[in-house]
Amino acid sequence: MKTIEVIIMNAFARDSGGGNPAAIVTNADGLTNPEKQAISKKLGLSETAFVSHSSVADYKLEFFTPTKQIAHCGHATIAAFSYLRESGVIKKDILTNETTDGLREIRFINGRAFMEQKSPAFSYPSDADAETILRSVNIKSDDLPVGTRPVIVNTGNSFLLIEVRSERALMHAKPHLDLISRVSEAYGLIGFYMFYRDSSGSSHATTRMFAPLYGIEEEAATVMAAGPL
């Protein structure tokens, strides 16, 4: 039986609190995809990053949710490279990361890790699906800012961004996971990313993310949607 060392690190912690936990397996060269999937399912976190050697980059990262492989995961990328840096494995400030759809640059600036995303591509769901989308998060058209509609954005993964006009609408949204999964499957989405433009001064936006198609009912933070937002 193999013994697998797993590190759990909270990405985007603030003042040493909060953040989004990611699991990291730093030596994944000998693992098969079914083994990676089994490990991710057993851990039960939203994503597990598997780090292995690459012939075309400094490192290769693969990501698995509890139910399937995912092309990119921002918080797990940041967590993995931050851990490797803090452990003394990484010495330089600019690296390349091999992903399932190409290379991405990683930079360390003042000790903090930053990751590259592709330029965003935008599209819109059909009018016929608009009502289903609203019902899937238990909101009405009046909850959307005037003149706006949900938009699909892709920077490596696709998300449906839904802006609401009040923090109350965001906080009281109730996801219907089966409907979100149905729409996500139809449009090739990771999930839905709801947001409210925060004018309090402490932040630019307050967000929620639902990705039941990938076994994630709700996630604390997601770079792959926050970046294009």
C-alpha cells in the first residue's frame, strides 16, 4: 500500500484566518489518474493539486475535485507554489507551470505568488435558458442590475457570472444544485459565480460560487472566476 503525504494549505487567508483550503500532493509522478481521483474523493476538499515533474516547464500541476479532473484551479495553484516556496524548494521568482491546456507563468512578488490566466473570452447563454438560470439560484429578474444579464467567461475554465443588485439578494440566494448542474453541463461550465459590487470600501465585490457538477456545492474562493470578474 502506498503512503501519500498530503499538505493542506489555506489560500487567500487574511490576517492568518479564513481562506480556502486546498490539498497538495508534492510528489505525484508515480500516481495514476484513478489513484489521484480516489485521493481527492477521500480528502473531500474542493480541489487537490498533484505536483509532478515536467519536460516542458518547471512543474506540472493537475487538479482533481471529489468527482472529476478539472483543467485549472487557482487557489490550489497559489497554495501549491506558495508551499514549495516556503519549503525552500523554489528559489527563483518566475517559473512556468504545465497545465492540461498549456503553460502558465507563476511569479513571486514580495514573497507572494501570482498566476497567469488566459485573456477572457465572453459569451451569453440563450434567452431560453435565462429563466432556468434565475430559478437555479432562487432570484428574479428584478434582482439583476438594470441592463445586465448573466455572462459566460472563460480564462481556461468557464464560469457563469451573475451580478445581483443587492447584498441581500446575494446572501439569500438558494442554489438548486440539480438545475445548476444541468445548465453547467449544457454550457461546459465549472459552475456559477454570483457577485455584488461592494461599495463599503473594504472590498470591490462580494461573491459566492456553486459548482455541483464537480462535486462542489459552494466554495469559499475561486481565482479562475475572480480573475475574469
